[in-house]
Amino acid sequence: MAEFQHNNHVHSTTQQPPFLLDTGCIPHMGFEPQQDHSDLEMVNEFTEQMRMAIKEAKSAIRKVQDDMKKYYDCQRTLAPVFKPGNKVFLDASDICTTCLSQKLSH
């Protein structure tokens, strides 16, 4: 039942249930009435449903990615521009030298 609920629940990113995107139809509990269609109609309907589901999922994912980028970029600033001769601080914790004293290794 948990798997059924997960596959039938609308995902926040794609705005579609995972089962619909995978198979092209909503999972049924088994007591819904069956519809009679010809095989060709069912194939065409399935193909169109899959095409539309994938299109909607892609646009929803693109929108979420744009939103995430916008909020991420609000927190970031441009990197400083360094020129030859500028003085900068260097974190030497990962630099190994042959000098016995780190203090004198510069």
C-alpha cells in the first residue's frame, strides 16, 4: 500500500505521479469500471498521454531548476578579480614543504 501511495502521489518537481510518467496511466485499485476501446485507439491515446506527460514533466523540472538557480544566485557574489602583484592571504594547511618549521617555510 505504501508503494502504491508513493507511485500515485503527485511529485513536487514533475507535478505528475511517478507511475503516470513511467507507464502513461494512473494506477487503479482494481474496482474501477473498465472502458472498451479498440487496440489502435488505445495505442494512440497511450502515445499521446505519454507525450503530454513527458512534456509537462520536463517543463515542471525546468521551472523548478530556474527557481532553484534564482534562489541560489541571490546568495552569491561575484568572485574578486586578482591582478599580478596583488597581495592575498594563502591557506597553507594543505601545502607540504621540506622546511622543518612551517613558520620559516615561506
